[in-house]
Amino acid sequence: MAGNKMYEALNEQIKYELYSSYLYLSMSAYFSEAGLNGFANWMMVQAKEEMTHANKLYGYLISRGAPIKLLPIDGPPSAWKSPLDVLQEGLKHERFVTSRFNMLMDLADKSKDHASKIFLQWYVTEQVEEEENFTDLVNKLKFIKDDGGALFMLDKDLAARAFVDSTQAAEA
Ligand SMILES: [Fe+2]
Ligand SMILES: [Fe+2]
């Protein structure tokens, strides 16, 4: 049986996933104000995904009979220097979240909590994809630099991103 420390740390992770959602919602608003509706859509989809990450943690804790104690969520920033700055901050944040899951995995290892380890594997894999997605956009924006035409082309591409609840697909 896993100790309270594991459950407390997973409980705390709900806060980080919800903060991620809050951050990307703020980034989506930034892009809407800038008239970049494709980027705004991409960030809105990202915000929705983070909600599902939080819900998956919640569902696991409930199924383990662990106590739920929801923590306060910080307010995200609302101003950035440029689209590149936004995506770079997003990538930085995803790397932080990855470090959180590595820590959680270490904790599950240490406490020989096999169920939590198997549960956390989904997030470890998901973080590889998250970092890859943000890195891809950072690289594209670096390439685009001040080319307004290229930026609007990319914006058009990003308008096509649709929300898929991958937490449900993984369990099917
Ligand atoms: Fe997440
Ligand atoms: Fe994420």
C-alpha cells in the first residue's frame, strides 16, 4: 500500500496540471488579442488537454481511496514579448512538468508503489510528446523570424488542431 507521501504528491500534481491549463488559456487570450486565431486555437486545445491530465490524476486518486485536497492555483502571466517568447515559455513550463513526473516516478520507485508507477508511465510518455510539440513550434517561429507572411501561413495551419481526449483513448 502506497504511503500518504505518494498520494500527497499526486494530489499536488493536479494543481500543476490545472496551472498548465490556466497558463495556456492565458496564452490563447494573448494570441486572440494579437489576431493570431490559429495560435489561439492551438493554445485553447492545449488548455483543454491539461484539464484532462488533471482529471486523470483525480480519477486515479479516487480509485485508490486516497484523500483529495485541492490546492490554490497561481495566476499565470498575461503578457509576452512575441509569439516566440510565448512558445519558449510554454516549452520551459513543459520541461518543468516533465521534471515533476520524473520526481513522482522516483517516489513511486522508492516506495515500491507499482500501481502508481504504471499509472505514471502514461504521463512520462505524454511529456515526450508535449516537449516535442512545443519545440517544433519554437523552431518554426525561429525560422520565420519577422516574416509576416510565413507567420500567417503557420497561423492557418494551427487553426486545424482539434481537441482529442487522449486520456480516454489510452484507457480504451
Ligand atoms: Fe499535462
Ligand atoms: Fe502539458
